[in-house]
Amino acid sequence: MHPAGIFKETDEAALLEQLTRHPFATIAAAPDGRPRVAHAPVIVRHLPDGLALDFHVSRGNGLTPFIAGGFSAVAVSLEADAYVSPDWYAGADQVPTWNYLTVEAEGPVAAMDEAGLVALLDDLSALEEGRLAPKPVWARGKMSPGRFEAMLRGIVGARMRIERLEGTFKLSQNKSAEDRAGVIAALGDHPIGRRMRALP
């Protein structure tokens, strides 16, 4: 997370909304002392005892051998980012920077049983297929008998219990109104520009 408090986002609803809209996360851990990374779509789960992120990885992924024993990890979702040129500011003597929207979730990771993995895959498909409407929804029932079960053997499901959830929404909040206006004008319809325009 960015150390400047002005960019810190702690509103749980806003953070979970980003994780839902941008579910493809980078999952980083060092279960044996060596940093390892996986990239995986996540599903937010609201459980009776708190929040969790469910995800799956290939059996060949570097993190997979450690899932059964459990480990602590950080999942990062990057919504959008943009380079900011000093030429866009009204003020002089500025330096280049980067604006971005990112969410971090941290917690222990444990293995998921097959029923949980199947539910995760069904939920992921339903979520993403829903975004493609009016396209008819794909479901695994369209697959040949036995094919889904065969492919299921190539992946492992996991659940991260979220103990820390926070974000960095860096949108030039530390700049003057004139400087922000210059960045917004230069970025135009870029997602970061749109988010900057929506700031109060």
C-alpha cells in the first residue's frame, strides 16, 4: 500500500466492489521463504465468520504444492493505472508519477474440497457470463459427459480468509484543483480520468 494516508481507501463496500468488478488478482506468498506468485480470478465470499476470497490455480503452479499445508498470502487487484506527466499540471517544478486504483487482501490460505471448487467454478462462470449479456449464458452442462470432471483434476481450489483489506486509490488528491483539472483533461476518457472526475 502507498504510505501516504490521503490515498488510503478503507471503505469495505468500495474495496469489495472493486474486487467484484476486477476479480483477476495477483496472489503472492513465500510459503518456503522464496517469493511465489499466482494470477487467478477470485470470488468474494461473505461467510458467517468473516470475508474470504476463493480462487483456483493450475496443479503446475508454484504455490500449489503448499496449499494443502496452508500459508499466508496477499491478493492484489489492480483496477486501472495511468502515467501522469508533469506537463499536465498547472504548477511548476513537478515530477512524473502514476495514478492507480488497487486493493489488497491478506490472510491465511487453505485448501478447498472438490465440492467447494466446483461451486467456485460455477460462480465464476455465472459472474463473467452475466457481464456478456445478451449473449446466451455458457454453463458446464454444455460440455461432453465426463469432460468437466477430467479437467477438474488439473486445478486446485483454495480459500483465503481475509484478515486485512485495504486499498490505494491514488487520484492526485494531494494536488491543487488546477493541477487535478490538467490531469483530467489530459487523460480524457481513460478509466483513471473518469474516476478523478467522480471525486468530490
